[in-house]
Amino acid sequence: MKHKQELIIIRGLPGSGKSSLACLFATKGYVCLEADQWHMRKGKYKFSSKEQSNAHEWCQVTTEYYIRRGDSVVVSNTFIKNIHIEPYFGIAKKYKVPVRVIEISGHNFGSIHRVPKNILKRMKNKWESVKSTTTGINPGGL
């Protein structure tokens, strides 16, 4: 690892480019986690709204596991509301690891999960701002 340990939270609506940005951090040695990974079954994405709370719990527990090991972690989820990010701030505080929030907005690369437009609109309407964020990150500067 050539960088100081940190926890990065990437948030944005589906299709905003969160996963693509997270992959760039992964090439720099960060562990890349997403709740969507929980929904992968035999290489195929099988979303179940009934499993969504389990997916997020898995993501939090797995984040803590890697942070405790000393790895840097990037978590890429929608994080619509502040309450969704708070457990990650708690993990960072517990292990005294700096946390950075990157908010991606204004991009629409098309949701790979085919999220219906009415759901996207509802998510956008529920969006809460986070006080400390890094926006407009230059992936070339990673």
C-alpha cells in the first residue's frame, strides 16, 4: 500500500459512475466494496429488495474487517440519506482512520441495473447533502 490508510465513501444516484470511480481506487490498492456485491449469485446480479438490509449490513461488516486489518477501503453505494453513511463514520472513528466522502452528481451514464426512471426520481427527491464532501475529483490524480 503506497498511501495512508483511509476510508472513502462514494455516493451518487444509480448510473452516476460510482462503481467506475471505485474501480480506479481499487487499482491503487484499495479494497472496493458495494452492497450490490451481496446480490451477485454465480456471476449474475439478482437484486432482491427483501435482501437489501442484509446487503448493507454485509457491506458495513466487511468494511470494518478490512479497516481493522489496516487496509484502505472504498465503499460505493447510493447513500441517499445521511443515516446510511453514519455507520461508516463510526467505523472510521473507532479505528482512527480518516474518511473522505466523494459525491458524484450531474452525470448519467445509465444504470447497469436498469433502475426505472420513477425510482431514480424518488431517490433524487430524497437526497440529503453531506457537510464534508469532495466533489469533482480528478481520477487521474488518484
